[in-house]
Amino acid sequence: MNRTAVYGVATPYAWEVVETLWRLGDEVICVDNYGGADERLPGLHTVVPADLDRAVLGPSSARARAAAAQTAWAAGLRHLEAIVDPTAVVARTARVGHGVYANALACVGAQAEVGCFVNLNRTVSVGHHCSLGPFTSTGPGAVLSGSVRTGAGAFIGSGAVVLPERTIGRGALVGAGAVVTKDVPDGAIVVGNPARVIGAAESWSSDCPLCTSGH
């Protein structure tokens, strides 16, 4: 049995991660580094306990996951592994980075590349030869067709569909239910069918702390 910490749990999404870890048979310790977490979360601590086997992040959004990754590293968590729900399917030829979380019934196709700390929500479909930049985040049921590329920190909303060989730029936001038929520029907000640009997102950047440290 792994003893696994969920780091950054002042978010309702932390329960999704906890449920996955329970399905994997882990002992779960929740670390509330910020304050305000649900007191019903299992093994709730305010500091990182000793003798952990691995750790996973609690937040779901790209920016929150990036911040949590940096603070987790600073707090001494070094085993930020990819966590794949037992109901999810990841192709043998797919490559998965540090700290990825694949929720229930997510599917990752052949030769896909899933960057560090990507969040694949419930029933997300990532097609063959897709390449997802670090901290990409998805809503439930999003569909990324074959050979889709996303930049770091992109967000694909619930039920959105990205057609084959399209690129979602760095930090871009795709609204729920949108159908992306053309490339989306860096930092653009797009909605609708077909998706159209309606605004710009605030720019930000972050690196995987494990990659930058040589792990």
C-alpha cells in the first residue's frame, strides 16, 4: 500500500483525487498548505508528513496546479508522480510527465505526449499523437482529436471538442461546449460552435520544478 499525500486541498476537486487514490488502494494524507480545506478529507494535515511514498496535487485549474507544484517542491515533496485512475486508459506508447492526474474514465491514445502536471478530468479523450503542454487542464468530457497540440497552461472546457491537427495556444481558454475548428492563439478566450475569439486571458508562466531541477 502506498502512503500518498494530496497537496493543496482547499478545493472541492481534491475529493476527486482522493477517490482515485482510494480506488488504487492507497493510504491518503491530505495536506492543507493554504487553509480552508474540507475537514472531512482523510488524514488532514497542515504540514507535509514524513515517510511518504508519493504525492499528487489537489487543484484542477492550470494556474492553481502550477502554484501548487512550486510550493509542493519548496515544501520538500520530491515524488510528484503521475496518478492514473484504475478506470482510465493510457496507451502503452503514450508518454506521461511528472505530476499528471488522469481522472476516472479518461482515455489517452497511442503516441500521445502528456506534459508535466496536466489534469485530465473525468471522461476526457486525448487522441493519438496529441501533445499537451505542461499544466494543461481540461473539463469533464472534453475531446481532443488526433494530433492536437496545446501550449503550457491551456484550458479546454467541459464537453469542448478540438478537431484534428489544431493547436491551442499557451494559456488559451476554450469555453465549455466549444467546437474548435481553427488554431487558437496564445492567451485567447474562445467560445461557441465554431469557436470564435471573444477576449484575452491574463498571461502567466510556470515550469515543472522537477524538470528544472534535473529530476
